[in-house]
Amino acid sequence: MRIAVTGSIATDHLMTFPGRFGDQLIAEQLDRVSLSFLVDELEIRRGGCAGNIAFGMGGLGLRPILVGAVGDDFADYRSWLERHGVDCDSVHISELHHTARFLCTTDQDHNQIASFYTGAMAEARNIELGPIAARVGGLDLVLVGPNDPDAMLRHTAESKSRGIPFAADISQQLARMPGEQIRELIDGAAYLFSNDYEKGLIEQKTGWSDEEVLDRVGVRVTTLGPKGSRIDRKGEPSIHVSPAPERGKADPTGVGDAFRSGFLAGLTWGLSLERCAQIGNLTATHVLERVGGQEYELGQADFLERFGACYGKEAAAEIGAHLRCLRP
């Protein structure tokens, strides 16, 4: 199964605030917030939603096709991704702009305040999927991840016109895009990814109820943070998938991206939706245990051991027939 992962490719600047954001807000003055947070730590990491998802898929033994726009400062990042199994031959290199920047501050309750500078990402709207499909012998699925809004709309429209199944993952761009565009991105999607907060925002901005969304997508996948994940399909009972226990919490940045990595790996292997979500949950847990969306390592033996402890030995044996982590 050939999957193109489109979306942001960025450098993450991750900061830690030793207090709670909520304690600094004055309810009567939320219309004129002016705050500065003195942070204790700054970590600079490779990131971007598409970069993170592709990295995780590569770590599980797949070869995803990364599609996005970057600056000429991408050389080291590219080498890193290629060493982790990612096809970077369809990444557009801007001659004018730097690779995008993500600046995020996390408080002690793992709440986050973030800003995103697009940089070269704006040129992703110029990328055509047809030549990419021709280069790799066809595409079986296109993940349309958070990106330049025009690029998201273009990739969605082209997927529809070419008859390529696509997964909608609007994520951070929900706050920016109007309801009409969100409806365009969702309608006809084989899969719709969001977290539980974004799920409500999708319904609010589109004006569609949960049932109406399910009329328009094949599978709706909702991540629930510490409660795991849920899978919904029209006319079918919801499937709740319990989380995979973590060995410690470091930083939540990139957790949702890693879930998508695992879920897409399960789809590639032809596994059930429940099993896909279980793989996603455990992959996401690995990110939570580290600072940065690509600082974790997936080891074959350890992943299967943890998977079996959480979801059972039979489930571990089922994924073990497909799993090919880069590390033993």
C-alpha cells in the first residue's frame, strides 16, 4: 500500500512553563490578554505534522512518501528522515523561504500555547500529486494533513478527481479555515482524523451534526488523550480502544501524529480498525515519553512486548507478522 503523507514539515521550538496557563488568566479580561511566560527549557527538534507521521511510519517498517515544501535548510532533516525509511523525493525545496517553524510552550498540566510560521510551507500549494503517483507506481491513499490551506484544498480536490482515497486531517488549521473550506476537505474522505476537541470544532464550523459527518466520511477516528481513541462508522456501533500505558510523561507534542503513523501502518497491513487504533495508541505513547515528535525509538521486541501486555498475546502475534521496526 503506497501512502502519500502531505502536510507541514517544520522545526519545532519546544518550551516548558513550570506553572499553569489557567492561573495566569483573569476571567473579566479575556478580551485583552497580554501575557509573557518565563520558560525553563528550550528544545529544538525536527517536526511538522507530515514529517512526524512519515517518521513514525518509517520506524514501523513502512516507506511513506512525504509531500510538502521546505527551505534549502532541509538537508540534515532530509538525511534523518531517509535514514528512517521515508521517501523524500517528492519534497519541494523553496528558493526563497526557510523551512516552517513551530513554537510551542507547554505548562505543567500539558496544556499548550503555540504559534506557527509558515515559511516555505506556503509553496506546498504548487505541488501536483499526479507526477508523484506516476513516480511511485500509483497511490493507494493520500493523507491530507495540516498544511498551507490552499495546498490542503488542492490535494483534496486532486485526490477526488483522480479517484485516490484520502484521509482528512485538518488539525491545527481548523482554527483558521472557514466552515465552507472545512466541508470541502471532509466530504468524501475515506478517513477523518481529529482529537475530541477538534471533533466538536468540526461540527460547530461546518454546521454538520456527528451523524451528518458520518454520512460524508467512511471512518471517523477520534483520539481521546488519556482515554484512548474511538472509531465511528455510519450504522455501526462505536469502537472504543483503550490507551497504551506510558512509562512516563515528558511532552505531548507530536502524540497525535504518532497515532496516525500507527493507524496508517495497520491499514497498510490490512488489519482491523480496532487493531489499527491499538497500534496508533502505543506509537503515540512512545512520543509522550520523550520531548519532540521524532525523538523516540521503536524496537521490534519491546514494541511487541508492550503491545501484548496491553492488548493481549494474540493481538501481538497478529501485528508481529507485519511489524518490521528499524531497531531489533
